[in-house]
Amino acid sequence: MALKVASCIRFARPRLLWSMLTYHPCSDAPAARACEAAGSSAAFESAIRSLKNNLQPERLTRVLDSTSDLNLALRIFKWASSQRIFVHTADTYACMISKLGAVGNCDEMDILLKEMIKLNVPVLDKILNDLVQYLISKNRYDEALLVVQNACSGKLKLSVSSCNVVLCGLAKEGRGLRPFVRAYMEIVKAGVLPDADTLNWLIEALCGAGRLDLALIQFDRMSKKRCTPNSHTFKILITALCSHGRADESVELFEKMLQLRCIPDISFYFQVLPVFCKFNKPKEASKLHQMMKQNGLQLDLHLYSALIRCLCENRLLDAAVTTFKEMTASGHTPMANTYVNVVDCYCTFAQFHKAVSFLEENDVAETEPYNVLLRAFGKAARLRDSVSYLEEFQKRGLVDCQSWNTVITQFCNEGNIRRASELIGRMVLSSFTADESTYSSVVSCYCRLGLYKNALDMFRKVSVGNLLLNSESFSQLVECLCHTKRIQEAAEVFKYHCKRGCSLRSKSLDMLIQGSCMAGMIREAIRMRSLAVCTGTSCTFSTYNTIIQALFQLKKEKDALLILAQMLMEGCVLDSYAYNVLLRCFLTKETVLEAAILFNRMVNDGFVPDQETFELLVPDMAVFSLLSTVSESLLKVVNIDGVMSPRISNIIIYGLIKEGFKNEACKFLDQMLDKGWVPDSKTHSVLVGTVDGKEATEVNNVYQKTDDDIVSNILLEGLE
């Protein structure tokens, strides 16, 4: 054995010597390199002197351990390798490998691992296991995996616990599924039999990558691998299934866990119970609660709060109240949200007086639970009770500005502006300042009552204080002013809010844009559209169409094209109706080429023009010699019932021949003949080449019979 080891070392010695001779420390400054080299050489010489007369493995290991400079330690190790009378042991290799692994020097580490494994000594298994544990403690997962790989190639078996440590590290570091599976396969190839922890880490990695079905397959195969799923297994799968919207499957798995009599550990309770609560599984959450009590475990404040919220959301009022009492008896101080949940549940069953008693018994000082009660009175149309309890809570100092706003809004929603105004006065006298919510409710009420002047006055009062209406009231006010033809005032309200980032409803924006265009405020409408887009209000096709139509009526075709470009860039979805309207708009002398492009896009998007639009489009394409530009699109719609007619076919064939596209004309002629239609005399004449220039001009004049006024009338009819 000694001869074999010595032979291995002598074989490796030339390579080690070459590495030693070619080693150069790196530094930017020459002077620094010189000083560093001098210091390193001195330390090296000192270490060599201490080893020369006593070069034993134990002595070398102590020197390596005491050397903090990795490069110096490697030089000492390689010097020892070059000595004829010295043979490395597994311990000296392990010492040097651990130092290399701790700094991530995988290349040198791999070389020494291969040399160490060739020693083939009985202690190698233990040393390799210790190496893995050490490297994992330093968060060196790749280096630990390198040890596993070398152990596998050397037919050495690592313990399953060491392998699990590697898998655990990779899983917690979040490297992804591929590196994890690679490590798992190395462990399998090493012949290490997996235990439940090994498979748990595999299942967790699969769940983390969203491969839940594969994870469930591995779960089903655990018994074949002589492993029994434990609490950790079920915790991983139940949590993953719930988070991926498969809560019902998680319930089935939980039931299977109970059937297998698998005892949950404490981490299972604290992780799975809130998951069941979050995904609305009150029965299973309550079951876990009971199991915890049976095992002498107590819920913490957050678990209690989650369970009570889940029970309240599922209208399990008695269970929620019982759990609440248990929580307070355990010494926990409920959070404000817990009171809110219980009060809301009481109000769901119209048990308002019990809700009040609940708050009084628990001496609740937070205002939000009382506000929930006030809102519930409003929903139940019990406005008297709402005012009565507001006054009572006010005396006890249990209301805030939101409390007043809640009751004021209830009267505004009922259209009782007088009572709402009285409450606002009392609110101010009680040292509460009316805020945006207060004003928004009043403005909304004025709008519903048609009192636009009062609503506008209230808005101006709001603007003086640099406040904002909420989006709903803002939109209602704009619509109210548009209905009464007060476009200037509507634009004033719009600009004030949009410049402060408040968004407007799309319907309200459409009304404002349409009203502005009808009032001749085209430029203003375009600016308001841009401002609305900046605040996140989506513009519908109706908004764009209103502007485009107005621009065409003012003969501003270039501006209309710009709006169309913006419309497409902003991702406005065009349907069949939108395409038809736009095509009719663009069938003018100045924009007919754009109409051709739009028609091609329409057909490519799978839409077909209606009969009216089509019979306007084809003659105009013929007049301006653009039939060849749209011939492919025309071929796609030629067989659709109700679109083509003998007249349209004659126009297409005649026009294509005059444009010099006889092959395309023949395709339409074939389609025409297949339908049993006969070319008219003029189309027949041009087909046989007997039409002179004069006749062609007359034909063009016949087809050019739609003037701008007729087009405008058609567009207006289509928008009514």
C-alpha cells in the first residue's frame, strides 16, 4: 500500500513542481509586487526551515492550518509533495482542499481531490463527508458538489446526511431547478440511497420551479423508494398547491396526511394554518387549530388574527367570536383589523346591537371598527341609527373625519343634500375639517340632482383649497357639465384634475371630447386627449373617431393622420366597426393612399368591410389607380357572400387592366365568371383591347360620382 501511494505521489510530482514554478502572485504596482514577493518568500523560507528536519504529515497539517495566506499554504503543500522522503496522507490533502474550497479555487481543489481519492485508504469516506459539511458551513455549494462528484468517480459512498446538506444548500440559495437536479443525479450515481429528507428537498425544488405535477409524482413514488412522507413533505406540497391556485387538491392531501397518521411538527402548523386561512379553507384551518390545542401548542397573535378573519369571511360568526375570546384569554391584544372583521360579520347578519355590545365589552378605542358599523347602517338604509350612533360615538371620542364622511355620504347617496349640509356644519363645529371625501360626496349628490351650478361652485371651493375630487365625482361633474353644454367649464374641471394626476372615466372623456369638437374646440380636444392618456385614462375608439371626424370636416387631413398614428401606437384595438368608420373618413383625395394601407391592414387582421364601405372604397381605389395596391386584399374578400357584385367586379377588372396589371385582372375575371356574372360592355371592350383613351376617361368620370358632401353625410349617418 505504501509503495502504491508513493508511486502516486511521484507521478503527480512533476505537475505539482510545474505549478509551483509557474506560480506568480498578482498585483498592479511593481513595488508592491516586490514587497509582497519578499514577504511571501520570507514566510515561505521560515515555514520550510521548520519542516525540513521534521517533515511529518501531522506537522505539515499544523503549519497549513496556521497559514492564513492561501497562496503561501499552497506553495508549502507543493514543496512537501516534491520531497522524496514525504508522502501525503488523506488528512494533509483534506486540510489543503478545505482551504481551497473556502475561497472557491475549484481547479486546484479538483486536482487534489483526484490525487487524494487515489490513496484509497479506509478513512476517505469519513474525510469526504467532513469536507462536504465544512464547505456547506461556508456556503460553498459548488465546491461541496465537486467533492460529491469526485467521490462518485472514485466509487466512494458519502452518507445520505452529507448529500442532503448539499441539496438543502442549493435549494435555499435559490439556484433554480437545473443545478439542483444535476446535484441530485450526482448523488444517485454515487449510489447513495435517498431518505425522506432527500426526497423532500427534491419535491421542494420542483415546487419552487412550478413543476407541481412532477412533485406529486415524486410524492407518490416515495413508498417505492422505501421512504415515508413526513410533516415536512406535506407542508411543502400543501403550501405549493395553495399558492398555485390548487387549494382543493391541498385539502385532499391534508386528509391523506391525517389518514396516514402523520404527526405535524410545529413549523407545519405555523406555515400551513395561515395558508388555509388565506385560501379560504376554514374547515381545515379550524381542524389544525384543534390539533394544536390537543398537542399543547398555542397560536400566536398573527395566527389567531388570520383564523378569525377566515371564519368571519365565511360567515362563521359563532366560531369567530369563540376564537376571539380564546385569543384574548391567552393574553393577546387584538389588532384593529380583527375588531373590524368581527364587527363586519355581525353586521352581515344585521346584528348591529350585538356589534355595539362587542365593541363596548372589549373597550375598543380604534375608530375603524365603529366606521364599519356606521357604513353598515347606511347599507341597511338605517340613516337615523347612523346619525344616532355617530352622535354617541362622538361624545365618547371614538370618531374621526372618516366617520363623519361615512354618514354624510349616506345622505348624499339618498339625495338629501340639506341633511348632508347640516352634518357638514356640525362636523366643522366638532373641530373636524371637511376633506376631499366630504366634498366629493356633495358634488356627486349635486350632479345626480342636476344642480350643476351648485356642483361647479363646490368644485371651485375645492380648487381654492388645492384639494381634489375623487375619480367618481370628478367624472360625474364633467358629464353633468357636458350634458348642459357647458364645455368650457367641463374642460376647466378636467384640466385641474388631470394636471394633478387624477384619472377620468373613459365614458366621461368621450363626452368631453365630443362636446369640445362640436363646439369647434378641436385643438383643445386633442390636448385634452393627450393629457388624459398621461394620467392613465384609456381612450376608446369613439374618442379618436370624434376627433378624426372633426379634423376631416375642417379639411385637416394631416392632423387626422397624426391622430390615427397615435391611436395605433397607443394600442387602441380596432374592430370591424372601427375599421369601417376610419376607411370612410380616409376616402378623400388627400388621404386615399392611407385608406388603401388601412384596408390592407383591416383584411390582414381578419376583418371585412361592410357592403356600404366596400362600394365606396373600390371606386375610389380605381379613380386614384390604387387597385393594384389592394389587389391581394380584394382577392381575400372576393368570395365572401354579400360583398362583391357585378358592378364592383367590373370596376376592379377594368381598373387593374388600365393600371397595367392584367394577370391580377384575370384572377378577378375568373372569379366573376365562376359566379355566373358577365362583364359589361366597357369591361369586355377593354379586355379585347378596343377601348380608346376617350372612352377610358368617360368610364373614370362615371365611377367618380361620390363628392365630399355625400361622404360626410354617410359618415354622419353611420355615427348616429
